[in-house]
Amino acid sequence: MRITVVPLIVACLAVSGCGPNMSAENTSNLEGTLSGENAADVEVETPNAADSIFCDVVQERVSRTDCDDLKALASNVRPGAAALNVPDPMVRDRKYAVSLYVDLRQIEEIEQIDAADASTNAVGDVVGNEDTGNAVADVTVNEAVAMNADVTETPRPHYRNGARPTPTARAAAEEGRDVAFVAEVARRMRATLSGQGFEIKAIAPADGVITISESGSGQWDWEVVPREGGTHTLTVRTEAVGRVGNRDIVIGDSITSRSVKITVSPGARIREFLTETPIWLKLLTGVLIGAAALLGAWFGLKKVWKKGDA
């Protein structure tokens, strides 16, 4: 019996003696592993936090690289020539085309061209033969609208000798009145048209954003349908934008407006009158019923008076 018990006691003492050392070693290894993981996390997150800065160009936090790019783009934003063509007056419920033209050439150059009227030879009259060297277009946008055709794309005329007219000259070549103004221009731009009492649809470009070649020009076209009579205002907003990731950030903008007189056709007035006629009929019916009731009461009183006299 004694021989059996002694080995068991020795075995237990051996196991208990190893246990604390093993636990301490495992704990030490675990702490070392966790410490290593936490250190790795800090190393990954710290650069991202430090790289995000407040960029005064766009008034928001972006990465340093994006801010540097935006500052470089903003330095190229400058005043440029622009012109808006708006048909005036318009007839309610009819389609019209409104166009905006922007040019990246220096304003001084544009002013010299306009002053010398050099754009007259560049634009020319719209004719049916491209061999003449002047601007060629099968039909203008407003002519297409007048024929109730769907406006899908503004005709792009060709100009001889590579000459290019100014925004004012291009707007003047369209039907309607042109509004020349100075806009903040850049290589990448966005334009929007708005106005209370109008239905407005962007024709080209559909998203309102275009990229203009250096010293080039840009054009936006909208389909406009006035829905209310009277005088209303169309407002165009142009924006110079910088691309950061998958979004455009505004780095310069300008706004200009144009008042438009909206008339109502005789046919529309007749339709409105006919639509409102039931209201007048109800009023007239009420008046007639009231008059009939008064007459009935009057004759009833007369009969009573006659019987009383008899």
C-alpha cells in the first residue's frame, strides 16, 4: 500500500509545480500578442487621421492630397465670358429651347472680337450647304420645337478656318434675347437652370457637367415649358468644379437671371373659360332658384291680400 501511495504523491507535486510556470508563460505570450495587435492598429489608424485636414478651398475636411489638387484647380478658376439665350416672350404650355455658352479664352480677347464684330464672318448665315464654309445646321432648336419635334440634341455647326465665335455671337445667332455676363470658368464645369412656373428638362449634357478643352468653349441646352402666365424669372447657375474621388466639389460659381413675359394663347383662354363654366352655372342656378322662391312668395302674399280684401 505504501509503495503505491508514494509515486502518486510525487506525481501530484510535479504537476502542481509545473502548473504556475505554464500559466505564467501562456499569460505572458497572450499579453504580448494582444499588445502587438493593438500596436498594429495604432500604426494603421494614425496616418489616416493625420492625413485628413480642413481645406479652406472647399470648407470641409479632405485628404492632404485632395486639398492640394483642389487648390491647384482653384488657382485656374478665373472670370470668363458667358451668354444665355432665352426666347422672350413665351407662350404658356409651349416648348422652347434655352442655351448657355461659356468660353475659356481671356475676357480681353473676347471683348476685342466682339468689338471688331469678327464673329460675323465666323458664324455666317445658317444655310443648307456645308461647302460654303459658313455655319451649317439642318434646323435650329426652336424651329424643331415649333414643329413639335422632340429636341434631342442641339445642332453643332462647323466654322470655316477653325474660327470660333464668342458666347455673345453664338447666343445672338439663336432665336430669342441673349444675356451676356461674366462667369467663374474652369476646365470642368456644371450648369443648372431653374425658374418658378417652368418645367425644365436638361437636354445636353443630361447631368449638367462638361469638361472643356483648354481655351475651348462649352454649351448647355435645356427644354423649357412655361406653365403660368405673367412675368417669370429664369435663373442659370454656373459652377467650376473639382473632381475628388467620385464626386464634384464646387470651387467657383456665378448666378444670372432673366425675366420672361409669358402670354396665354386665345385658345387656352377659351379652354379655361369652358373649364370654369360649371362654377358660373352653379352660381346662376342658385340665383334663379332664389328669384323663383321670391316670386312664389310674392304671389302667395298677393293671394292672401286679395282674399282679405274680399
